[in-house]
Amino acid sequence: MTPFIAEILGTGILILLGGGNVANEVLSGTKGEKTGWMSITTAWALAVFAGVVVAGPYSGAHLNPAVTIGLAVGGLFPWEQVPSYILAEFIGAMLGATLVYLMYKDHFDRTENASLKRAVFCTEPAIPNTFRNILSELLGTFVLLISIFYFTDAQINNEDNTVVGLGSLGAIPVAFIVWAIGLSLGGTTGYAINPARDLGPRMIHAILPIKGKTHSNWSYSWVPIVGPILGAIVAAGLFLVLGK
């Protein structure tokens, strides 16, 4: 499997399982309706684990443009591969979101609250405050990237200049970190901490003929892009200062 396909597959699985859990939680008539925040944070952590296990041996399992950029800034990933990784991550996120919609279409049709339908695809703040919303995404992504720098074996293979990334062992601590981020820092914005996870499905929400849907809240869409990228850069800068 090529790294490009691995990033598509891994990110697709991430969004299928994570977004699928949100659909199961918020849409009307599902078996898991209103199971709560613990269910959502746990599912996203396990979704990360599943995506990393699948993609890890082939691409390093970034599954997140912020991770890709952060590793490149930190000198652990070649810049020339950044565009293809980010493209693959967005494709995977969009495919995963589409599959969630197809699977839960009957429940989308039954749900009257248009904001809950949108919540399956993308995040929004509990209290709109641009500075604090960006800070929330920045801090959450900072914790994620610092964990990747120090809890995994991320490095460049000098023989072929390709990334040696998280792998199945690295999936375990990263999944727990994502769980902790959700439980501790996720209540303000829904902790996108991943531009592809938010923007890709948001575009799918805008495109799909979802019954009774509302707008895709484009005025907020830049926050879960800028915040995570800034958090990744800050984490990479700290890593460069402190060393391995």
C-alpha cells in the first residue's frame, strides 16, 4: 500500500468511526441516542487507534494535516511529501463523512434539528469567542503533537527519506492522549484538532442533499484550521528547542 492510499484509508476509518459515533449519539431513533460525552470522546480515541493501526505501517499514520505540518516543522517529515499527505487526508475525511451519511440516512431524515445534523460532520463552539475558540484548538493540538514527538518513534528513514511514524505501538498512547484531550479540553469547541477532520466533512455537509439541513457555518470553519496548525507549529518549535 502506498503512503497516499494509506492516509486516505486511515483518515477515512477515523472519520467513519468518529463521525459515526456522533451520528449514533445525536440523530433521532438510533440505538445509541443521547449516550453522552463519554461515548463521543471514547469513540474518537478508538477511531484514532483504528486509523493509525491501519495506516501506520505504510504512511506513518498522520491522518491530520496539523500532524503532517508539525512533523515537517520539527524536522521529522520531508516537506516535499506534505502536499500529497494533506490531499490524501482530506480525501479520506470526505469519504468517511459520506459513508456516515449513507449509513445513517434514515436517521438524518427523521431528525428535525438541523444543527444536530451538521454536528455529525463538523465542530462548532459551545460559546462563540474567536480568541478562546482558537486557543482551545491550539492547546488541544499542542498536546496531541507534543505526545507524538515524545511518546512515539516518529523519525525519518534516512535510506529512502520516508517517515517512520506512529505505528501500532504509537497508536496506543496517541489514542489515550486524544481521549484525554476530548475529556479535558474538548468542551468548548468540540476539539477538531484536525483541519481535515473538520473541513472535509463540512464540505460534504454542504454538498450532500441532507433533508432539512441548515447552512454549514462557514464563518467558523477557519478556526479549526488555523487553531490546530498553530498548535502544531508551537509544539514543533518547543520540540526543536528542547530536543528529543
